[in-house]
Amino acid sequence: MKNWLLRTLIELVNRTITFSSENEAPTRALIDHRQPFVLVFWHGSMTYPWWRMRGHNAAALVSQSKDGQLLADLLRSWKYTVLRGSSSRGSKEAMTAMRSAVRDGHVLCVTPDGPRGPYHEMKMGAIRVAQTMHVPLVMVSVGYRRFRRLRSWDRFEVPFPFTRARVMYSDPMIIDPELQGEGLDEKRHELEKIMIAQYREAVLEVSPVAQA
């Protein structure tokens, strides 16, 4: 019952929001051609990307926590293939599951700063999957005009009904398969900075008013 209420609430609210997207066409082409890729978005603004990718042959990495179980049930109701694990618990098994999902043709959706942060700090997992499986990595960020920010580690954003939102997609990026060690970590830092800047731009585009 809790899962049904949560799903219904998210769907009702999202259908009232006016979303405008920037640079979605390259990602849309990957989806339309059923090409596997890795899609990453920040944990605190994950509601819309999860909802947007429903029914698109997506797989999701979800933590093994109690909160993760709630999210897993929600995503299964949206026809996701759910993978359980994280960078902090079961990471080796999670990496194997993520690679298998991509190999099977899924769009792999990951919150790279999850499940416990730090806030907007990108971990290596999604990058390594994209690199070793030779598939594109796409970053997507969402900015709401009016929303409530929760006092959680991820500063989780709850959008108000009938607000406006800006959704920004990066171009699909291929991670150099030759990168290792310090070079790969430098790439992670570069992508993290790009994704933080993308999020900030999405937020500024709609001049949001956050309420704590």
C-alpha cells in the first residue's frame, strides 16, 4: 500500500510540472535505437529521472538499506530491472550486476553520489562500467523553480505541484578505455565538476525558490 501511494503521488505531481529539456535529443536517440548506456543523476534530485526512464528497458542500482527497499519496490512497479548493492556494501557484486545489465542491453541508471554521500561527490562505479563496457555515459540534472529541500545528507528536493523545471542532458560521452589509476581519477574529478556545473545551471535556469 505504501509503495502504491508513493508511486501515485510522484506520478500525479510530475504530471502537473512543466518540464523543459535541453539537449535531450542525443539521449533520446540512444533510447530509440535500444542502445545500452549509463545514465547518472544526483541522489537529491533523482525523482524525475527515475520517473522519466520508466518503461525504457532501464536497470537501476539501489542500495541494500531499508530506504533502498522502498525505492526498489517503486522502480519494479515502473518495470525496472533492480540491482541491489552500492559502493559501500556489496560493491564487487554490484559492479558485476551493473556490467551484466549493460551487456543485456539495459540503460543503467545510477546516482553516483549515493547511497550515503558525500553530497554531489561522484564515485567511480558508473564511470568504470561505462569505460569497461564501451558504452556512452550521460549526465542529467534537474532544477525546480519551487521545491522543498529536506534536511538529509543529499538535500533531497521535493518539487511543488504546478511548478516549472529545467532538465539538462550532457552529450553522450565515451570514457577512454586506456585510462587507469591517476588518469582515471582525474577523469572522475572532471566529470564531477561538469555534473555539478550542469546542476547549478539547471537550477539557475528556472530561478527556483527553495523552502527548508
